[in-house]
Amino acid sequence: SQQGEEDPQALSIQEGENATMNCSYKTSINNLQWYRQNSGRGLVHLILIRSNEREKHSGRLRVTLDTSKKSSSLLITASRAADTASYFCATSLTGANSKLTFGKGITLSVRP
Amino acid sequence: EAQVTQNPRYLITVTGKKLTVTCSQNMNHEYMSWYRQDPGLGLRQIYYSMNVEVTDKGDVPEGYKVSRKEKRNFPLILESPSPNQTSLYFCASRSGGAAIRYTFGSGTRLTVV
């Protein structure tokens, strides 16, 4: 069953602009992660935020988590053409055998 | 280099012909998993393994088998492939316990005709 749902499904911006992507989920989680996928390639882990955290930064990435609204956002600042990719949020429940459940992804296009 | 290696990258096969997609990781990870990715459906988990000889079904296990005889290897077996198993497959691994960041392989694009 799909846990995370990203919004929008597709986003096209100009290089240098900020890109904001949202993710909503349905049940209580242990942590939420964002991954990037370049066309047809494997997923690359970007950032993880735990359920007791509200905001995290990593380079040009900023992720927020609102557990009361069951939502997260990923902000990419000063976007580059190389940021063009699909972005997925993935949630993990508690427990050692917890799996990652992915949303359907957001396609980001950054125009040079 | 720490990585998850899948083989083959591309495979075209015919209905009913058994095939195996291999997955190997060099990070001594306990947990390994297989996902399939289909347009409009995102990534769905097929099977996972918490450690050697411990495997369990994910969300879409029908038509697939796995084994975990060694810690580093987690092959995906399609005993009798069908066209609806045409998909992009990913193997992923992570260490156990609270470490939940996954490392993904580069993917195997399977076409069943």
C-alpha cells in the first residue's frame, strides 16, 4: 500500500529558482526520507528526518516534517539543471524490520 | 566503493523461461530488499530479508521467489515469468537496527515477451 503521496506530480522551474515538493502520508511514522532518481537509474538517498525532528538541512536541501498534518516538504534552493530528476519521499514505521514505503514521485525539470 | 550490484542491467526473455536477477552488496548489511518500479505506481516492495535465511513477503510477492543463503547476496527468481512482470527492478540494502538509509542498485530492466 502506498504510504507517501507527493505533490505536485511534476514541476518545471528555471535554473536558480527554488523548488518545493510536498509529501503527505497516512499513518504514524518513525522517519521520512527523500530520494532522488535520475532517469532509469537507482535511487540515491538525499536526507532523512526523524519523527521527533521538525526541520533539517543538507547543503541546498531543506526538509520539514509536520507530524500533526502528516506532511513533509523538500526545498531545493538555487536549483541547477543537474537537479532535474524524480524525487520520492519514503516513510518508515517503527521496528527493526520496518520497510520503506515510497510515494509515486515528483518529476522535477530545471530549465537552464 | 560501497555499493549494491545488480545483474543483468537489461534482460529480454520469453514467457515461462525461468530467470534469476542477482544482487550483491559489499557493506555487510543485514537487511536487503527487492522493489519493482512501474509508471504511475511508484516503487513497490516484492520481498525483503532481515538476515541470512530470513525472508518475508512485501507488497507484491506473487510470481517471485528469493533466497538469502549468504549475507551479501539476495537473488530474485522468476520461476515462470509473465508479461505483467515486465518492469524496472531494484535491489536495496541497509544495515540493521535503527539505521534505515537504503543503498540502491542501478536497476534491472526486464522485458517479458
